[in-house]
Amino acid sequence: MSAFASPPENAKKLMIPFPVICTPTMTEMMGALTTDYAVHISMTFEESPITGIVVLQNPDTLTAAVLYISAERTCLVFSGLNLQMFDRPEGMAPPKEQVQQDFKES
């Protein structure tokens, strides 16, 4: 799934380097995170047909993490404290842009 919409008027595309921790497989990363922090997978989505994002959480400790998954590796991109969950506001308007359900090869 991908959405094609223009960025906000004052948006700038930046490359922001930050450290990540990677393992060769998702099994290794998930094993360590579930053992050490008792997190579970709460959400996933595909970035492309071969890459994806996994969001982990532990609602008891209010901790969360974001993993980036590819065929070559699984990387812990972000982790943090004070997890907050939100519901979609009632009566929110539908999206203005169409969301493509099929990925296009680039």
C-alpha cells in the first residue's frame, strides 16, 4: 500500500542519520526484545513488497519499539518510554488521496 500525495507546503526532504541496532534475522531481534522487555507485535505494515515496519509494545511498562525489516536484516530503529495510544477521532473526514493497494516497482 502506498499513498501519493503532495507534501505540506513548508516540507523539506532530509536525510537524517541515526544509529540502529541490526540482527541478521527477525527471530534473533524478536527473541531478545521479548525476553528483555516482554514486548509483543502490536502493528505491522509494508513499506514495499520486500521491506516492512513492525511496531512492538508492552502496555504494562509503557515501552515501545519500531523495527525495520528487510530480507537482509532486522533493525531496531527507535525505542522509547511513556507509550500513549490514540483512537481515530469520531466523524473524521475520509482521506482526500487515493491509497494504492498494489505496489509499483520503481
